[in-house]
Amino acid sequence: MKQFINAFKAESIKLKHSGIRTTALLLALITPLIGIGLSLYDFFSEKTEALEPVYIFFGTYSKLTTPFINLFYPLIIIVTASRIAQLEHRNNTWQLIETQPVKKAILIIVKFLKAYQICFLSILLFMLGTVATSAITYLLSPKTELYIIDIQWLFLLKKTITLTLGTGFLLAIIYAISVRFSNSFISIIVGVGALLVAPILGTLDLLPKWFPTLVLEKSLKASSDLGYWFTYNEYLSVLATLIILFFITFWYVFKHTKWWITNKRTAITNYLFPVFILIVATLYVNHPKQMLQSNETVIKGVVPENSMISALYLLDGFMNDTLQTIVLKDNSFHQTIKDDLPLKKYRLAWKSNKGEYQQNVIFSKNDIVEIQFPDEAKNQTFKILGTRIAENGINIQLSGDLNYIKKLTSEGSETNSEIITLLLKRNYKKDLKTLKKYNTSDNYTIRDDYTEIIKNELYYKYNLVWMQYKDLVARTNSNYKNKDKTIQDILGIDFQPNEDLISKAENVDYFRYKNYELLSKNTSDDDILSKYQHALEQINNSTLQTQLTKVILDDNLRNANDLVDLNRYESVFLHFIKEPRAQTYYSNLIQDKKRLTTGNEAFTFEAINTLNEPKSLEDYKGKFVVLDFWASWCGPCIYQADYFEKHAVEYNKHGNVVFISLSIDEKEASWRKKVKLNDKNVVQLFAKNQPSLKSFYRLNSIPRFVVINPEGKIVNSNFPFPDDANFKVMLDQVIGKK
């Protein structure tokens, strides 16, 4: 130990005038200094008044961490490790220091720990810089109760420790390369190359979860879903660091000796055996885990005090039907569900002071579902935890290119055959690979039962595309060479789908495939609804019959605005639904759609404009009204608003059309804050009679676009979105534009 301490002191003296520590600390300060500069810029520029609490510390922390961890801190690691090791290469002193009365292993480890110390000091300086930036931002902010600084020291301590542990992996790699090779450019090129290649590999879905820069990033940004201080990334970094250090130390100690002759026992005992143990431990840590089931079905959670949520509703994933009403007590809930629920997607709905929300939730019998609500005061996002943590946290995109493939297949051209089969096979394999790679921050992966459901879902999704394409080509070429090939042939798989499993999961893609399969067997000249009717009559399984009918109604009622069509859906299809709850739901849906059919009287809105003047639908009689139901908290609404405004600019010149954005925000202040940014070509209104509007127009989801004629009659209650090319085409038809 005395040798170690003396060597560490000697290393500190050697680096005193090297500028290595100064360079690292300056790089650590760049991000906080930029943050202070932005705060000063905001102070001297025009800014909107805050209407909700602003948590300055977490806002500043989130703003500064991304550039720090993605650029400046990796550079600190690369530069520090390279320069410390290269000092000896440059001065040709590696052999000289080996003559000192200090063990070689101590010499090489001390240099690494000195580099680690500098990185740790850089982390501390960044964290203190974040606090300083938060304090300055707070001092420059308006002196109101809405601006809250509330520095979380325990949070900073936790992040400092996790980032320090996550540093080791990348630092050890750069240090080992720098020691092994005398050319300093090699270690720098490797480090910067890893930094640059990571986002490229991530885009291509080729970035492994153990990649050193990814481990480094997640050690700062990711947090344990289970409430632990450390995640899988920190454990992996520590183990990988030790393995690399053992290897480079082994090489350095025995590089001039034949260890298998002179020091075999020492090498095995001190280096090779520990490395073997560490590799086994790394494989264990890296191996993904699966959550175990519970012995009861529970939905529980705690609601932030300022959310004002009184109840939650568990909805059927297929319909907007309430299965359970979850009552809160003292801002928390713990509800045991006795029903035998199948594994599938359900929906959780609630209403807070910021609006109405719905979230998909995956679980089944004997699963615990723990809801974590957003809380800005704790820098907490929405999460679904519990025994299905991986299933509900999955954020990967499957079937990403399927829309492009569908576009190719819709052309029905045989010349596209080769590229379509190639894309189907490539994307299917990519989906399976992505699914297999997914893991949470605690290294939990999707359980086997839901993995099987997803595999079946993908199978039927791709199968439907292939079947539709084959049929299109066969219409022009009955001798199409691939007409007898199955989807298994195209994908190159031997997969036997589990229809019972996918049916219980109520997967829409499976039911759409079954409907198409039934239709393809009917070669008569009947219209599609008659074909559906005949196909359903041939099914003896009442459960399957019910599910197929629900999908038919879901896919077709959405755009049905004609009373004759609605009457036909009611008389022909409702009796195929054998489940009473579902039959009631679709019966009510059809009745509501009848009320919203073309030619019926539109329900008036009672609203105010930005000048607080009362407005109603009657004020716009004599003009076509294009009505946009939206809210400030709705992301898709904000996205469609730009397209809505562009159309308004064009059609306002027509003279007989008015575009109205009707907010259904719960708070008028939230609406006013958002409309300041909106275009003046759109009439901005805030609805006062929201319950009646939501009931009449069935505003289960927004945005929603409704067109009303000059007499106040409904033209279309479910108009295409403004970013859809059909929006302009259909609106031109409605107003008779030439």
C-alpha cells in the first residue's frame, strides 16, 4: 500500500504542469457556461409569462446533460487517458520507470487511477456548474412563485456516482490502447471513432447494448425502473473495466518474460483466474432477465398532489368500454382485479388538470401493474412498472418499412415482385432481431408469452400484405410465378402460427387477415358488405365470429356518414356479435354515428375568442365551417395545426369558408398560452360547453375535424386530417371550388 501511495503522489507531481487536468476541467465547464449564456440571452429577449410551475433545476440539468455526455465528457475521457499514457511514450520513460523499486502492476494501475481521478473531478465540476447555472437562471427569472429552483442534492450525488462508475469502461479501453501503442493518434482515433460511429450504428439498429459510449450515456441518463441506485450499465462498466485492467496489466508485467515457464503460477493466480471469474460475472450480468408473475392481479400507484386526478378507468383495448373504475384514496390507489383477464393491450384513462389522457397497458391475470405518473417536481416521466415492465416500456419500432412495402404492393405490378419479397424477408428478420435485443435499464426483457404474441402478430401482418399483393398480380397474370408461395416460403421460416393465442390477445392484424382470407374465397359479384355477411354466416365459432365482426365495424364505421350505410351495418352485422357488452357498445356507436350523418343538424358550440367575446356556430351561418377540435396538451393536434393553417390561408380567399380551431382544454389559461403562436388566418375559440360537445361529437380522441355547411348541417363529422392529400380534394368537392 505504501508503494501504491508513493507512486500516486509521484504521478500527481509529474502531471502538475502537464495541463492535462486543466484541459479536462475546462472542457467540463463549457456546457455550464453555454447554459449561463442562454439564460442571459433569455433574460434580455422577449419571453412569455409562465402559467404553470417552472422547475429550474431539472430544466437546467436536462438541458446541459445531453451535450455534456454526448460530446464534452467523452472527449475528456479520450484526451485524459491518451495524454497520461502518452507522456511516457513521448519522453521514452516507460523503461526508466520500470527500474524504480515499485511493482510494474502498481505503476500501470496508478496511472489509470490518476486518469480516473481527473474524470471524477470533471464530473464534480460539471455538477457544480449545473447548480451554478440553475442559481443564475433563477436570479434572472421573474420573481413569482411559479419559478422554483429546488436543487436536488441527493439526485446530483446519485448521478455523480453512476456516471463515475459508467466512466470506467471507455476510459479503460482508451488507456489500454494508449499504453500498448506509442502512437497517440491510435487511441484518439479509436475513441473519437467510437463516439462518431455509435449514432450511426444506433440508426441502423446495430448498436449493441454493451457499447462503451452507450454504457457511458445511459449511466447518466438512465435510471433504474425498480428504484435501485445502479442499473445494468454501471455493473457492466465496472466488470468490463476490471477485465481490461487485468489484461493490460498482465501484458505489461510479463511482456519481456516467458510467463508460462517462469511465472506460470503467479500469472494464473493473480491474473488469468480473476479474469475468468470476471468474464463469467459479465456474462451473467449481460444475460437478460424476465419478470416473474404474482399470485394476484393488481393495479396500483401514487398520483402527484397537484394533478387533481379523482379516478382512473381501465378500458377494453378494442373498445372504449370501461372494465374497471379505479378509485383514489389519499392520492394513491391499489385495486385487486378478480376477473380472469387474457394477456393483451388494455387502456388506462384518466382526467387531470392538464387534460384527458389514455395510455396502453399490457398485462394479464396474476400481473402487478404499477403506474408512475409524470411529476415535474421530481423530474419523473410516465412509466408502467410491475411484472410487465419490459412489455409496457418497449419503445422499439417494428414493421418500420411496412407502409413503403404496402405502397409497392398496391401497384399490383409483377415487376415489383423481387423487391417486395426481399423487403418482406429483410424487415421480418429485422423485427425479430430488434425484439430479441430489447431490454430495460435493469436488463429485463419481454416475457416469452408476449414475445410469442408479437411473433404471431408480425406473421399475420406480413402475411396479409403478401396475400393482397398476390391477388392483385393474379388479376392481370394468372400464371404469376409466385402465386403458390406461402408467406413461410417468402420469409424463409418454418413458423406455425398459434391462432388461439393471437385470437385471445384480440390482435387486429390477425382478425384483418382472417377477414381477408374469408373474402378471398368468395368469387361472386356481390358488394363487399354482402361478402362479409356471407363469410360470417359460415363461421361456427361464435367468439371468432364476434371478433371478426368487431374489426369489420371498426374499420368501416369510422368513415361511414351515410344513413343508408349505417342502417345496413346495424341490421346486417350487429347480430353476429354474441358478446352482450360488445353488442351494446357497437349499437350505441351506430346510433351516435346516425346522429352525426350528413344532413343532420350540427350541435352548436358556446365559446369565447381571444378577445373574450362570446361566439357560437350561429355566428358563422352562411359559410362553410371547417372545425378543428384540439387541446394544447395534444401532440398530434399541434402537428396538424400547421397544415390546418396553411389550408386556411388558401381557402380564406374563397370567401365562403371559415377555419375554426375550437379548444377543449380544461383550463382557459392553457389555451391562451398556446394560441399566441397560432396563425391569424384561423379563428381561435375556447369551448365553454365542453361536456355537451364531447358527448354529441363523440370526442373520444383528438384532433377531430368536422365540416358544417352554411345552413348549419353536418357535411362530414370525421373529415381527413389536414396533412392528408384527401383533405383538399374532399373540401373542394364540398364547397364546389373550381
